[in-house]
Amino acid sequence: MKVGRKGTALLDAPAAVGMTAAELAAYQKLLFAQTGIVLQDNKQALVEARVSLRLRALGMSSYREYLELLRQDRSGEELVQLIDAVSTNVTHFFREDEHFAFLGKVVERWTQAGKDRLRIWSAACSTGEEPYSIAMTLDAAIGRRRCDTKILATDISTRVLAEAQAGVYPEARLATVPDARRRACFRRVSADGQPMYEVNPDLRAMVMFRRLNFKAMPYPIRGAFDIIFCRNAMIYFDRPQRERMVGEFARLLKPGGFLLVGHAETLIGMSDRFRVIRPSIYERLKDGVRT
Ligand SMILES: C[S@@+](CC[C@H](N)C(=O)[O-])C[C@H]1O[C@@H](n2cnc3c(N)ncnc32)[C@H](O)[C@@H]1O
């Protein structure tokens, strides 16, 4: 197989025919073992369509050949391609905006009471809209008070992390950013004649991006965090994996800190180390305290 610089096939390969049940099972097994992602059987058409695009780009003609490549891939880069093919990176600024209203109020209260150090983790940050929305909210809530503030933003996909780190977005992606924030927090730049918006350097400096796979525990992170956002990622995992993740979040959160999950997700019945504040917002309890 000959592959061009950007992974584009130099020779046209014949299109792959339908994926067999055994091949689908092998993809499911590999993905689950490496990432914890549970690929449902009813996703076969999606996997076939997405993986065949990748086959074409690599000049391969069989799902089996690509599976072998994934198994041999030490860098994990090809696995990222597969994850991106079967999961969604969909996100937007101030998604589930009640979380940001909550964040703003809590941080205002904490810093008014003299708290001068804040550590926040945006777990599964995708292309960066979530950690930058956190940064914008903190900036407004802290105002002129002094507070050493850092946001850790992680994802398994190096592709989305690179986009997040660049912090440059087309105008359409800013549709959910209020005008005042847009003026205060972004600089208009031009890329290939297209208007783009770049996150201001002081906000960018608040955020540190790292690759992290939820499956690889314990997480190699030094806590403790005041708040963890883990939104719209747990849906990909089975219950045992979700419970282990929640255990890690409890370990890395300060008692009295908060865990925010997606609106379609819940911790109910999964852990006795949290109490629900409102749907999708949980407070980390002191050890041994049950609700
Ligand atoms: C739908 S996005 C969520 C983005 C953001 N949190 C939000 O709610 O808008 C889900 C993210 O989970 C990431 N992801 C999937 N499996 C993962 C894993 N095993 N470890 C870490 N991140 C993972 C994907 O790469 C994707 O960027």
C-alpha cells in the first residue's frame, strides 16, 4: 500500500464490501478494550460507512486489513481515527448553559469568601468550546479579585485536542457566545480570507490541554479539583466503566466540590460519595457521609 503525506491513497483501492458479523465483533472488542467505548450492534451501518472512508484514504480494501493496522498501531493515532469515526465530537460554546450559570454563581461566592485558588477539569473537552466557556465564565465571575485559576482540559482524540489548543473558530461556531463575551474574549483574525475568531491569550493561558483515555486508570492527574465537568462522554461506556470513572472523579475532587455531567446522564445509584444538587450537578461528599 502506498499512502500520500496526508494519509491519502496514491493508488485507488477497490471499495470494501460489507462488514461481516465477525469483523464487526472484532472492531467492537478492540474499541472496548482500548477505550471502554461500547459500540452497539445497530451501529454497523455507521461503522461500515465511516471506516470505509478511512480505508479509502489509506488505500486499503478490507476491514480485516485495517483491523490489523489498528492492532499494530503503537502510536494510538489510528485508534483516534477510529474513535472519531464512531463517536461524536459535537459540542458548542455554553452548551447546557445552566451549568455555566451555576459555575459563575459558585465561583463568585467562593472568591468573595476569600478563596484564591481554583482548579477545574474539563474531561472530554472535544474541540475546546467547553474549557473556553469555563474560562470566560471564571473571568467574569472572579472580576478583579485575585485568584490563581487553572483549567485542565483532556480528551482521548489528538485531533480535537489540536483544534482546541489552536483556539481559533469560524464565526458560525460562536453563535452561542453572547455579544459582550465575543467582544471581550475573542480577536477577529482572517484565515484564507475567512473571518475567524481567536480566543484571547489570557483566557488561553488559563487552559492546559492533555491527552487522557478514560479507560486507563488511575488517571495520571494530580488533584484535587474544585469542579469537574464530564459531560456527554459517559454515554459511550457501559455501567461498570461509568462507575469506575465516577470513582476516579470522587478521588480527584475536593469534598464540597462539584461534578457536572451531561443533561442526559446521571450518577443516581452509582456512588455514595456524591449528593445530587439538581439534575446533572453533584456535590462531592466528605468520605463516609451518605445521603
Ligand atoms: C460529545 S463530545 C463532549 C464534548 C463536551 N464535553 C460537551 O459536552 O460539549 C465527547 C468526547 O468524548 C471523547 N472520548 C470518547 N471516548 C473517550 C475516552 N475513552 N477517553 C477520553 N475521551 C473520550 C471524544 O473524543 C469526544 O471529544
